Amino acid sequence: MPVPRVRALFFDVFGTLFDWRTSLIRSLHAFGARSGVACDWDALVDAWRGAYVPSMARVRAGELSWRNLDELHAASLDELAEHFGLALGAEERAWMVGLWHALDPWPDVAPGLARLRESHLLSTLSNGSVALLVALARRADLRFDTILCAESFRHYKPDPETYLGAAALLGCEPREAMLVAAHNDDLHAAATLGFRTAFVARPTEYGPHQDKDFTASEGIDIAVADLTELAGILAHA
Amino acid sequence: MPVPRVRALFFDVFGTLFDWRTSLIRSLHAFGARSGVACDWDALVDAWRGAYVPSMARVRAGELSWRNLDELHAASLDELAEHFGLALGAEERAWMVGLWHALDPWPDVAPGLARLRESHLLSTLSNGSVALLVALARRADLRFDTILCAESFRHYKPDPETYLGAAALLGCEPREAMLVAAHNDDLHAAATLGFRTAFVARPTEYGPHQDKDFTASEGIDIAVADLTELAGILAHA
């Protein structure tokens, strides 16, 4: 049976499209400079991102009722602020959580997505909230055909409901859908459900602490250095 | 208490943005001419649209399990084909249902939305399916920030879940959200939930059979002739 053409591309967002670490560190250093608040901002950012998977795991396990990523980010910030000795007012806390809505994309993302959209349906498939993803896309002037994410299905990746729900809403069989991500675990979860997969290398996502996802692991369909390379490959597929 | 600024505009789609009747009639007349199939196509289109509200009512009442509008369109076409003495093969049937994915917008829609998007978040809020709305938006080159619809919430308008769910996903209170529609009943359902409302006159939507929605009824916030007029009003709001 021939493999059908990929019709829809689904994009992981944090790390794959947006350089969250550099963006957050820059914003928090600027905050420190103008407010006089001292903190090891780099360590705070890494710890904040470090709380991401465990916080979602509590929702996925049913230990916490459904809540979106903004709420998880706020709760982990509260714990980290205490740990880092950071006294945050309500307004500063909301501003910091909102920094995840104002990240900078990697430089290949805008031109790569524009080319890919000529031939494919494009959607996000992120654990971020709808409002967060809409804000990121607007700020970076990225054009998706729709925004789909964990919040659309009330299931965080890698729950199967998120991948399968997204393909179904765009009218695709899983094998007509491709997940594009910088993370092998996300790609393998999608592949198990029948998705095609494309690995995009983001070797500086975690800065000096990156210890995985330098290359695609076995079983990933396509591995590229950036989205313009992916657009070149898919244009001839 | 001052009324907060409207942050997100939600658009009804069939009739409000797209001239479904003219589009379907044109496509079906062309089909009849090239296939030699004779039918009162105008009457078929009106009857097909006439089946829309009753078919959704059966889902809303729980008489039918959730199914999206493409499935409802296919089921009503089957009944109408029998009534009109139309023998449709599987491929023709799928093509006809797909005509709802290929409608033409009213001429003010593309420039109006582009202006409105400069200052507001834009989303669909339609009873159409996600895949249908994505196809309509791509074909007409309309840029929404996301696609939300009955299928996102598994509730057809005017169920409150659809309006309230859409505002919540964009991070808005209902009073920060405005429904834009050509139908007074849709607008009143939204207003009851706290939405702001804008009526757009589409006096030829139903062709010679239009018998309502020529003007906004009482309690609608804004009434305009088209989306460019709405953009002018909201730019100064």
C-alpha cells in the first residue's frame, strides 16, 4: 500500500519554533536591571522549564484536574520564587507568566512556515494554551491555518487524544499528518499512532544544559537542520 | 463600571462571511450542465440549507450523538436526493458535500477582516467543522488567529458552551468578546451570555426567500452594512 501524501503539518512550539530560553533570560535580565531585583535569572528559567513535564504529569495522572499551561506556569513560578527568594507582587507574577506569550522564534521559522503553507495545512500541536499560542503567532507574524493544542482536547502530549484529535479535526488520517518537533519523545509518541515525523535540530534549546535531542533517533522519517530544509524536502515529496 | 474594550471578535460564517446560496447554486448549475443531470438546483440548495437547523436540533437534543456539520450535510443530502429524484454516486455525493468547503465570501470580507485584525483577535465561531472552516479561510485567503466552532466544543450554537468556550480559550471575559453575525437569534444568544454584538446586514443571503434579518433587532450593540463599516467603528471605539 503506497504511503499517502502528507496533507497537514503539526508543529510542536516550545523549542521547535520558539527559542524560549534565550527569550525568557533576556526579558528577566532586563527586568532585574530596571527593578533592581537580584536573582540568578538563568537558573530560574531552567528550573521553570524543568518544572514543565512534572507539572503536566500531575494533570495527566489525574492527580490535578485539568488546567492549562498558563496555570501550571503560574503555580511553578510560585514555588520557584520561594526557592529563589524572589518576592513577586501579583502584577509582576502575571507579567512573568505572560513572558511565555512573548517568545522569539528561531530565525528560520517565519520563512520556513510560509513556504510550507503553500502546499500543506499548518497547525500548532503544543502543550501551550490557545491564548498563548495565538499571542506567539501574532507577535512573530506566523500564519497557521488553525491553532490546536493540549487545551483543545484537555489532554497534554504525549496523551494519544491530542495527536489523534488534531489529525481528525483537520480531516486527516494519522498517516496523512506529520508532526514536526525538536524532541524525539514527542515524535515517537506521534509515530506510534501512525503519524509521519520530522525532527528539527535545535541543539541550543537548553543552552549549556542540553543533553539530548541533538539528532533524530531511529524511526523518525525526516531529520532536518531547520524549517527551510524541511520545506525543500516536502516540496519534492 | 465602564465597559471594557472588546479584545476578540468572533465571526459567524455561513451567511455572515460567505454567500453560501449563490456559491452552491452556481456550482450545482455547472454540475448539471456538464453532467446532463436535471434538477431544480435552486430549490435543492434552499431545502439543503433548510435542513440545517432541524438536523442540528436533533444533535442538540441528544437524539443523535455528536456529529459534525459535514456528516449532517451528507445525511440531509441523502434525504433530499431521494425527494428530488437525484441518483448520486459516492463520489458525486462527497463532491456535493465538499461544496460547502468552497464558498465565496461577500466582497467586503477580505478587506474588512484585514483591517479588524490590526486591532483585535479574530476567530470564527461557526457551526461548520474545523476542516470546513480551514478550507474556506484558505481558499478566500482570510486570516484568522484561530478557528473555533461547534466541533471545538461538541456543541452547536446556540448552546452556551460554544460561545463561552470560545471566549475562554482566547482568554477573554464574555464582555471583552464580540460576536459578529448576520442573524439576530445568534446575536441574542451571545448577548444573553454577556457578549457584545455586531449585526452585519446580508439582505440577499436567502435570495428571494429572505424573510428576516434585514435589520438588527433591539438590544444589538452595533449594526453595520458590512465589515469595512465595522472596522471603521471599532477603530475609534
